[in-house]
Amino acid sequence: MHPQERACDLRTEAETLLRAHCYSDALDKATEATTILQVLGVRFGLLAFPAIVVISDVKLAPDDPEITTFWRELAHAHSCRGRALTGLGRTTPALKEHDEAIRLYSTVGQLVEGPELDANLALALHNRSNCLIRVATREALFMALPSSSQAIDIRERLMTTPETEYVKSVLAGTYKQRASILQNLGRHSEAEVDALRAVRFREELVHEDRRSYLAADLAMTRYTYADILGSQRKFRESLQQLEMAIAVLRDLVSGGQIHLTSDLLYCLAAYVLYGQGFVESSGEGIYPIEMADEAMDLFLRLIEDDRRDILSLFFNFVGQRAVPCAFKAADFARGVRYFDSGLSVLERLIPAGELTPAIAQSAIQLLSLPPAALERLCAAGISKERYLKSLRDVHLVLTS
């Protein structure tokens, strides 16, 4: 097998592993593909691109298909490495890989035109923004915004190509991405516009184009839109979006798509938060205690299955959403049960050495209770010594 074909096969395997979230294995495959291509590049002088290249005494122009195919493949390999490193949380080297992929796609694009190359560049820009979002600083979000906007511009142009349905789906994803960036930068009205565009595109795909397999994507786009609406105190509209998302995700999870349980939890947690806001601002309705119950049951089930990735959301949910919701509904027994469950999970993590600083930070949200709430919990049977010991243990992790 020709080395370039071997590199292509390795890169394809890496993409399959990325879809399965097997980031370490994907990184190994993509790195091997990149290394093979770089060795070829050195051997044949291809790294001087876009200069004239000589292979077997034959001069090849920079836009020769043999040359551009090589550089596209190298760009694909760098893109795979970037996605794998992002998935592993190694954002600094991931950014370098994304930037190299973007550079290569852009350079080849100056010589060869075509929708496929534009689509690759848009995807690389989108992936770069995802990586910067993971950095989670304001500076990184400012850097992510132009990449996301460039990806949108390219994908809007690609809407005229025969692959309209695919482009519509990925365009919706980038509008959703930019909406999240804008929201985190405090630009809520702009975020709302982008999120609504994403919802509309995905509604068309699911309901008009009959792409039912995108129902979960539509549900989570509704979640993003609902979160933006709720942050602007548009509680009624937010809850309407969440109700639609929750109904779909419940059906999908009960139908066997267990991997969507965490998505359902995000929607339920948002409903408990914005449901309280709706009752308090309008004087209508009831506190969403049943939703809180459903979320608690799902959380505890996932934690029993060793799903450590949802612990931060769990502690935030219990301390900042479920317990306050129960207390506002005057259902103090439920509030005590919620808090006891949160404390029990925390107590299992501490002696096992599984309380990381990131999880400890969210555990503070469980333990940061107003004095009146703490007194009520203690009066209902929660040991104050038990609470204070957990608080000391969490602070020890955060300060060590």
C-alpha cells in the first residue's frame, strides 16, 4: 500500500473513533497519519508548497491534483488531531492543530475552488471555535467569535449547492455555537437571534425534510435557545421550548437511546431553574417539583453507573435548583431528601480520592446554603457536624 493511502486509512479510522468519543485512540491514529504525510513531504519537497514540486523528474505545478490531494489529506490529519486533543481537554496543542488545518485548507483553496474544500474549511473553523469555548475564558470567547462567524459565512454560501440538507444541518450547528458564545459574552439579544435561526433550520430538517434522526439535535438546540431566553427572564417562552425538548428526549431515552440521558438532564435542570423564575415573576403556575424529582432519579442512576462527567452538574443542580425549589414549594421533606442525596454522593467521593478540584468547585454550590436553609435542614435531621465535615473536606481539596 502506498504510504499516502495508508495515511488516508489511518485518518478515516481516527474519524470513526472521534465519533465514538475514543479520543486517545483517535489521537494515536491521526498522529500516525500526520507523521507518514510529513515524511512524504520531506522526501519529495512537498513542504515547500505552493512552490513547483519535482517528483521522478516530472515538474508539478502547485495546483496539480496530486499535490493538492496530498495537502488536503495533511489538513484532514491535522484537523483530526485537533479534535482529538480538544476532546482530551488539551486545548493549547489542539489550537495549533486547528490553526494548521485552517492554514492548509485556505492555501489550497486559493489554487483549487470547490464546495468540498469550502466545507472542510468551515468545519475546521467551527472546530477551532469549539476548542476555544472549552478554554472558557472571556479572551478565548472573543477569539472564537470570528472563527464561528467565518464558518457561518462559508456555510451560508454553500446553501446553494446540491448538498443543501447537510449544509442546513451543520449551519444550524454553527449558529447554535455562535449563540452560546454571544450569550457568554453578555450579548443576549444577538445570541437569541442566532439560536432562533438554528431552531428554525432544524425544525425544517425534522418536520419538513423528514429527517427524524435529527430530533435530538433539534431538542438540544431548543435547550440552547431556552437558556438564552431564560437568562433574559423570558420565562414563559423558555419553558415552552424546554417542554418540547424534554418530551422528545424522554421518548428517545425510553426508546433505548440511553446516551441522551445527560441531554435530558440538562433540559430538566434548566426547567427547574426557569420554572421557579416563572412562578416568582408571574405569580402563576406551581413550582416544578415533579421535574426536580425526575432529574434527581436520573442523576442518581447515572452516578451509580459511574458517570463522573455529570457530577459537577449534579452538585449545582441539588444546591442551586432542587433544594431551593422544594423549599419554595414548602415541601421541606423533599428538600431534605435532595440535600441528603447530594451529601451522600460527596461523602463517597472524598475517601476514594475522586474529588477533583473541578468537582469540588461545584460541590461548594451544594454546600453554600443560606443560614436559614441550613437551620431548617438540621432541624429536619441533617447533622450539622456532617455538613461541616464535608465543607472542610471540600475546602481542603480546593486549597491543597
